[in-house]
Amino acid sequence: MDGSAEPRIKEKRWKIDFEEEMIRKWESEDWWKFDPNSDKPSFVIDTPPPYPAPVWHIGAAVSYSMQDIIARIHRMLGYNVLYPIGMDRNGIPIEMYVEKYEHINMWEHDRDDFERLCRQYLDQWTEKMKEIMKRLELSGDYEENYYQTDWPEYRGLTQLTFKILWDKGLIYEAERPNNWCPHCKTTIADAEIEYKEKDGMLYYIKYKVKETGEDLIVATTRPELLFGCKAIIVHPDDERYKHLHGKTAIVPLIGREIPIIPHKEADPEFGTGVVHICSFGDVNDVRIFRELKLEPVKVIDTEGKLTEVAGKYAGLTGKEARKAIVEDLEREGLLVDKKPIKHKVPVHERCKHEIEIIPMKEYYLKQTEFLDTLRKYVEEIEWYPEKYKQHLLNWINSVTVDWPISRRRYYGTELPIWYNKKTGERFVYADGKYRKPWKELPPKLPEGWNPEDVEGEWRTLDTWMDSSISVLFITRWMRDEEFFKKTFLEGTKLRPQGYEIIRTWLYYSLLRVHQLTGKRAFDKVFINGMGLDEKGRKMSKSLGNVIDPFEIINKYGTDALRMYIALETSIGENYRISEQKIQGAGKFLTKLWNIARFISMFEPAEERPKLEPTDEWILSELNRVRERVIQYYKEFDFHNAALELRKFTWNVFADHYIELVKRRARGEEGFSEEESKAARWTLYEVLRQILLLFAPIIPAITDKIWRELYDERSIHAQEFPAAIEGIKDYSELTEKIAEFNSYVWNTKKERGIKFYEPIEGIEIPEELEPFRKDLVATHRIQ
């Protein structure tokens, strides 16, 4: 009697080439598609649409792999998963790429031709990015539910949302101080600002107090803003300056008289404790100007240069003017001191240039009146991990002004507005069809308007006005009522994303979806960390530490990368990309293949036979592991799921159970056919469940083995396995079994006995008596 044969898995080792074979199979199948007619509950993943770029960062590859793991988990949990792939193809990043690669200036180029170049580059990079995503084994929808934010259909929907909110009175035009990027030549929102620590100088400048004639020293990093100064503040409790409350200071160089005002915003510990309030040095200046009802002065223009109010310094850049003004202050004895300082400077997150605050006429979306509702939504959402809830609350609590949504750029969705040049009237029109007001008229005009007098808006919307409705676009809001009901209204909606865009994409999505539907955009939010290099540094071209994911995949394969991701990344935490660890993770694939190939040598038992205690032991241990892994998956914790599964597969199943039943599975002397079948059935059942549980993390190798041994239909079309019922639970003896096996093997080694040779003098512990027959046969105990 011999239950073994030639292995059904012919290849001796797992090959990276098998991954591409599986990817091709998946493309011709339908298990990954969302089925609008299914009775399963819907699970919607609002996948971050990436900016197409010439090179994709490995950190992005890791974060998108995490999202795919989530999608595969939920299919196997019994959900009908909508997992669309999209591309974010609007805004400044693509414009900057085109300017760089074409060596052109957007403002000096024909707009139609510039947009054509943007699309040309985007199309090239989009196709390349799709190839990378497929090679990463992302099981997203690249077909029916694929989208691009520069599609006419998408932009048309964005314009329609503008019209809806305009009609609700939530969008308006006003002139007010805004963040202005002199490099990109556009207004930007507070959410687009980063603060970079830079070296600077703190200049101590002498003001004269009119009433007393005494000197008042002001410390500032930006003396070029003197021409916009309208007040000086000191802390009300600062004893040094109480006698100056209500007095008048004279601005050096220009002689303007300004009030000295007690105000709690003044920090007695910074500089001299005296602060001049200029239009507009920073957001605090803007706030205090509003509070004190001061009349602002425009000191900096849209080119980042001083205006005519600066007299002889007009036309100089801020840095040029600073140098010249400091020299003049020194010459006139008005500069008391200057000290080096490190301070945080606001920069545009896109181009990294320093921003200015300039009064500009722009369109705004109301947001301050919705903050309480957004706070409520934040509390209702399930957060993975929970700690990032506070990040969003902190941002919401910092919002004090409405969102400036118009941008003075080219490649984006235009504001759907037309103006009557004769009357000054404005016409907002949108019906879901994308239009370019700067080059075409709407299908109808207000009564009495002459087309020759009409001028269309040329400005575009903040790219987040497009991106923030991604969940509405993928659920077909305003386009397919039944689909929208099944997905958005009745489904579970997940937003997976990085923590660096919590204040933009996540915040704006919650705001806009509420304004448009009165609903909460998401039920769950999954936040991933950032990929760092092995030294813990952020990857950047300047450091030369950026890793191309294709290089890693070509070396070790996607499954190895994904196994590494699961083993090494905890929810929401930054992680270090280590090629050595990726290579190490790949060793498990070899182990899994070897296990499967070994098992494939045996004829599977079609029906479950009477099981032996050793079989019940591994199956009860599997039940325990299965329950914990599925719970981890439900909590988006594939890190602990992977650790648990690897430990069970390698250290328990392979190292101990397989060793214990090899002889019985082969039907060697002393074992009945029924006992042999029990071992073979158990081997196949444990491997089956291991493959199913590991499938979301390492999809190619699990599906390849699955099709070789179990079913022609993909493993990814299956659901997670049920617990094995009707067995005695021996799982509490796992550690005892492992200890006993190790003891025998070590004893043989110490005595110079070969692994397969008999050994005497070994007593089997009483609690392991149920497994005596397999223990005796395995170790050849005499």
C-alpha cells in the first residue's frame, strides 16, 4: 500500500514568470468585477487616483498593494467589491512636468497647444502606470469602472457640482487676502501649504514713539513689509510696555504713524515682545487685520515683487528689497541688531516655492458653517488606525475661512461662468456636459445677451474640486440612480489613502459630498504610512535613494514584495523599504511551493475519513489560526494576519505535522488504508485553507497552486474557509508537541544518530499519548 505518487505539481520551484501567467489569466476572468445584479452587500473602495508620472515611487506601489489586499479580503468575506482604478490628470503637477520636459513657459504658450502637450504626456505615462499596477497584481477595474479626472464626463460632473452649489448660495466671489504662489502664479488654499524650516535673519528695527520720543525695538524676519505696517501690538501683561498702550509709533523709513495696541497675540518671549502688524506677513497678520478692522496695503504683487507703495524699492523681489532696506536701515542707524534664526516658512506643496499673502479676487466655497457636521462625521467613521481621526479633527478645528476654489492655471476644469462685458452680469451654466467657457458659449444665454458681448471664464478650479467627488463619480451619482443606490446609499464605502492628504482629499471629500448629498462620504477610512529608505529617510531624487518598484519586481517578484509589505508594515505606520527583507520574504514563497509540491505527491482522499488525533490536533490549531486571521483581516490588519499565517505554515504545519504524518500518508507498514487517507485528507485540507487565507496577500502563488491541486476556477473567486467541525480540540498541546519533537531531534544529534534511524530511551509524555503511533513512527522510538 502506498499513497504517494509522482507530484502533480511538476515545477520544482516557484518562478517569477508564473506571476505574469496568472495576471494574464485574471484579465480574461470576471471574479474581480463588480456585479450590479448581485445580491451580495456592496463594498466600495474609493481608490486614490494617482498622478501619472514618468517614474512610480516604490512607496506608492506599496500603498496601492495594501489597497488591493483590502479588496481581495472583502471579496473573500462575501462582498460585491467595487474597486475602480482611476488616474488624477488635472492640475499643477502635470503642468510642471510639461514645462520641464518641453522647456516652455505655460503663460507664453498657446493654451490649446499646451493642453494638447499635457494630454500627450499624460497618455504615455497613464499606459505605463496601468502596466505597473497590473504587474503589481492590483485586481482593480481597469475597464467598466476605470476613470480619468480630465475626461469630459468627469469634468462635466465637476462643473455641474459648481452650478448646484452656486444655486444653493454656497459659492461666491470676493476679494480678500489669499495665499499666492509667485512661481505658479495662482491662489492656493491653506491645505496646499507646507511649512519648511529655513535659515533666516531676525532684524531688530528701531521705531520711534511719537508721544514720548523713546525708541521701540521690533524684531522681524521680513523688513520689506514695513510699507504695509498698520499697527504695533504688545502683550497686555508685558510690564515693559504698559505705559505705551494707546500711544503712537512711527514706521522707520516711511514716517507713517500707527497705533500701539495691547493684544494677546504678542509673544513676550519672542524677540523684544513687540510685534508690528503688516499686510500681509502671515496668517496671524491677516486675522489681526480683520479683527482690528485695519485697512490693508498691497506691498507684494503677483510676481513676488514690491509694489509702488514701496517707493524706490518698487519692482524688487522680496529678497532683493530686504537686502536694500536693511542696508538703508543700517546707514540711518535704525537697525539695532540682527541674529541668525531658524524659522518655518510657508511654501506651496506642489512647487516648494515660498508663498505670499496677497489680496485677490477669487471664487470661494463656503466651509466654515459645515465644520460641526464634519466633526460629527469624523466621529461616526471607523478609522484604521484610530489615531488619524485626531489629525482630521485638528485640521477641521484650524479652518477659519472659506475655501478659495479658483485657480489661475490652464490644465484643469474651468469654472462654468460667462460674463456680459457690457452689463457686468454673470451667467453660471452647467448640465453635466463639459464646456470650456473661454472658447465656447453655453447652449443658451440669458434673455437679451448678445453673444458678441459674452466673455467666458478662463480660470480653472482647484484640482481638489475634481478629486473630492471621486466617490460620487465611481458610484455614478447623477448618472445611474440604481447603481448609486446599490453602491453609495446601501454599500459600505472605504477611503484608503496616505496621511499626508488627510487635510486635502479626505477633508474636501467629506465637505463636498455632504454639501451635494447631505450624506457622509465614507463608513471606513484606512490610512497607510510612508515608505522610507533603510536609514529611515524620506525617498527623494536629491538623496538618490528612490527605488523603482519594477527593479524589485523583476528581481524578486510581486508576491515577494507583497509578502514583505504584510510582514513589515503596521497599519498607519511609516516603514523602511529593505531589499534584503524583500528577498527574505521571498523565501516563504519557496517554502510554500515546496510544501504544496510535497503534498501533491499524495493521492487526495475525496471524502473526509475518520481522523486520527494528530490530524485533529493540526486541524484544531488551524481553526484557531483561521479565526484570528479572518478577524485581523476584518480590522484591516494584514500585518498580524501574515505573521500568524507564516508562523503556522512554516513552524507548525511544515516543521511538525508534515514530519509526523509522512510515514502514515505513504501508508507504510503499521498503518491502515483508513489511517493513511486521514493523513492525506488532512494535508490537503490544511494546505487548502492556508492558500485561501494567504490569497489576498500573495495572490499569484496561491492561485497557481490552487488551480494545480483544487479547482480550475480562481482562488480569488472563493470565500474564506469555514471552521472544521466535529473534531476534538488539541490546540492547547501545540507547544508540547513542538517541544517533544525538538527534544528527540536534538537528542539524536547529540548521540550521533541520524534523523531517520531508531532511538531508544525516549519516554512519551502522558499528555501526548493520543499521538503515540505517529510519534513512534516519525522518530522510530524503540
